[in-house]
Amino acid sequence: MMIRFFTFVRVHYSSARVAARGSWRALSCVATLAFLSAAASPQIGQDVGAADQLSPRLAEFLLLDAEIAGINRRLTVANVALCRERIRATGLSIVTASEFAGDNREALIALAGPHPIVTGVADLPISGELRFGDVIVAVNGVAPVPMIARGFATTHAIYALIDAHAGDGTVQIDVLRDGAAAHALLRTTPACVPRSQLRSSGLFNASTDGRWIEVSSAVAAFVTSPDEMAALIGHELAHVIRRDRTPHDGKRASPAQRERLADRLGIHLAARAGYNPVTAAAIFRRFGKRQGPLHWLDPTHPGFTERAAAVEAEAVAIERYSGPGPMPIPAELLR
């Protein structure tokens, strides 16, 4: 079962709108085009040769996917003590051509063949470097699986390979860059299980199956700041921490009550990862305005006006807390 954050609502968007809404990432459409032709970020030292082979729209999508993954990593690392299932995360973001269709698929195959490419890394490697567009050919000397099928299965299998080699605290990633071999040694960090993935979709939705948090590009286009994205990811991570996706321990909370509890817990998770809880909470109010009465069509989710008021009150309490360390999470949010 997938835990949904938003009612499924079809929206229309264009690449220009995605780029405009992408200003929260400090990457306007102009900045993205500049990325395609010039300088680097302090984290992934982009490879101009690789980027030149991709359309601006595809490059924008890959950057957005990597930035969402970075936000997800901050939340899963900061809140690892609350999670029953854990991994040792590298902070590496990758994609494979199998995730895409049409011209985008062909462009990625032309760049990397069946291999995964690097789109971002959250921390500087211990040694070496990784660049946008690097083609991954081995993980600790083991070659990744070839493309299995269309969809995310290949990407998931490659992350599973990385996880299998992450237990000793480091992972070596071997890549090809402009036809030459390069290497990077990454440090691994304990984190909650779920990774994130961005799906190209006009459905206004975010969801989790417990191992992956999926965000649609329509929702990502609506988000205006990293704090708001942290609230969205935090809500889904809250479902994982609370184990809402599978009935257990005699839980009797209604679907709507589970959503309310995940809203409030998600704001705590975002705040513990360093995001502004009040700014994060603003997304609930904006979603209510965006969807109007449509969210009432889903009986498992409470109305956004009610959700916004509850989350805003929680955010204010977190911001005003003056005790040592983060504000303790109310016990009812974890049950």
C-alpha cells in the first residue's frame, strides 16, 4: 500500500513553469542553462561535456531529483534514531536511462549506455571527486547490473548494490569521465531507509512504500523553498517511522488521523534536520488554496485548512522552544 500525502489531482505544467518554480533551488532557467555551459557547484563539479549532451529540460529534471535527494538525506540522517530500519547512506544520487522514455531515454543511453550516471553527491568524497554525468562502472570493484526493465527497477538494484558494500563505512565508486577512468571514495552515514525519487508526472502527489519516497514533478514544481520540500518529505518519512503503511500492534487510528499525526511529526523531523518549521508549514496553507474543495474528495485525508492550522501551531511551538537540544517529540506522534 502506498501512503499518499496529497489527493490525486491532475495539473498542467510546462518546462518553463517547472524552471520558474525551481527558483527555491537557486537554479532559475537561466542558471540551468549557465550550468550547461559553464561552472560548477562545490559538491559535484559538473562535467560540461556530459551536460552538453542533455536537453535543458532533462538537465533541470536531473538537478531537481538530486536536490530533493539531498533534502531527503538530511532528514533521514538527522532522524535516524527514530527509525527501525536503517542503511548506511553515501549521499550519492544516480539515474539510469530505464527511468525515462522517448528522447530523454535515448539521450541518457547515448551518454552512458546501460550504466547509471551521477547527478549529485551530498558530501565531498574522502578522496577523488564525482561530477555530474560521470558514468558508474563499478562499486567496490563490482559492476552494476545492466538495465533490467523500464521504470525504477534498475536504479533500485544499483542502490541495493551500493548498500551491500556500505557496511564498513566507505564505498569506492569507479566511473568513466570523457572516456577516462576516475575514482572516488565515499564515506557512509547511518540513515533511515527511505530514499527519494522524482517521477515525471502531472499527478499532484507524493507517496511512500516504506523504502522509497516518491515525489511527482507536478508537486515539485509547486514547492517554493527547501523548507517546504522538507515538510513534504518529512510527512512521508513520518509515515515510515510510525509504520503507517502496514497495520500492526493493534493500531486503530483512522486514515485521516494518521495523516494529521504524520503532518505534525513531519514538521518535527524537518526542524531536527535544520529546516525552518514555520516556513515549512506554509506549504499546507498553499496546497489548500491550490486545490480548493478538491481535497475533500479523498475521505482518507483531512482538509488542508484543518491540516494547515494544526501544522502551523506545531511549528510555532517548535520555534518557541527554548530548552536544550531539539523540542521533544510528543509521544502521541510516534504511536
